[in-house]
Amino acid sequence: MVGFLAYSIAGRDKESLYLIIKEDNDSVWLANGRDRTINNPKKKNKKHVQIIKKDILADIDLAAKDNDDISFSNEYIRLKIKRYINKN
């Protein structure tokens, strides 16, 4: 799910849009590039987010994606979230 957008559906950040930057068995780490940056992501239970089936990493090299060699920037995340909001 890394690279997908997700809405928070529970908690004080309910209805906020994030990018999933990391995942493990039960949790995902979310960033929006503003208050939740790459260096300070939000850890959230997977059942408290709604995944948007929009992979914003489609424009990144697939080899890098398979090797988990992806580096995000806060500006890149803000830009992708803004474009998604403006499109929908």
C-alpha cells in the first residue's frame, strides 16, 4: 500500500488525506507534507484508514518501487495530495 493515498476515518484527524509512506502487519505510517512530515509521520491502525485506489507512485521508476528504494519529499507529497483534491 506504500504510495497510495488514504483518508483517516477515525480519530481527531478524521477525514484528513494522507500518503502512506510505510506499512507493517497492522499499521501504516501516514504523511501529508505539512503537519505530518516524512520525519514525523502519523502511525495509524490499518482499520482506521480508507485506502484510495490511486497509486501516486505510478510516475516513479518501477524498479525503485520494487526495491523499496523510494524517497519522498514533503513538497512532492503536498503536490500529489493537492492535485488529487483538485481533480475530485
